[in-house]
Amino acid sequence: MDSRETAIDPAASGWEQVEDTGFFGCVGPVWQRRDGDDLSLGFIAEPKHHNRRGVVQGGMLTTLLDRAVGMAVFEASGGRPQATVQLDMHFLDAVQIGEFVETRCQIDRRTRSITFASGTAFVGKRPVASAKGIWKMLGVD
């Protein structure tokens, strides 16, 4: 076990498992938890998430942040359908197998049809990835 690992039982810590029959279901289980109006997503890094260096594949962190920030945008828009049109990722630290990764997101700016938003993935207090992007409201020109 890596000394940075964080042993967590998501269910015992107030997290609920996300039910998803799409792509998210293939990479999960993914967990969600509300803190007031804020919704966080998280996952326990499993062996299936590793890359060739034995740490979590960046694509898993990208998937998690794209969904988490997208959900924040969806909620901020009152549930209007939207799509990611740009997502800039920055990988800050390696995630070890066994660690629990969770997100924190924010809306940076909104117009009538576009939302600029960002999020960070953490292991405990350690930031491991950040994303900044643009989401387009569908059906709005």
C-alpha cells in the first residue's frame, strides 16, 4: 500500500453510488455526495483504472471531471440540456490505486447559451487534476 492511500468506505462517508448504464457504468462505480447545493463525484481507484506506469489513467480523471463539471453546469442552468464544447485538463499529481478521488466544481461565468466552468479532483486535500471548460446549452443560439 502506498503511504498516500486513503482508505475510505464511500457509503459510510455519506456517498451514494451513481447508477448509470452508459459509459460511466463501465468505468465505475462512481459515487456522488451533496454538500448544500454542491454535488461532488468520486471513485475509488481500482486496478482497472491504471495506466502503463501503474497509476490512474488520465482519461479516468478527465471522464470524472467532465461529468462532474457538466452536472454543475446542468444544475446551474435549471436542468437545461448542454454539451461540453471544450475541456482543458491539467494533471497535477499521480493517483495511486486504492486512493479515493473526489471533485469540487464551480461556475465561472454564464451567458444565455454558454457556461464557463471549472473543477478540481482531489485525493484528500491533495489536488490531482484540474479542468476548465465551456458548455453550450442545446437548443439555444
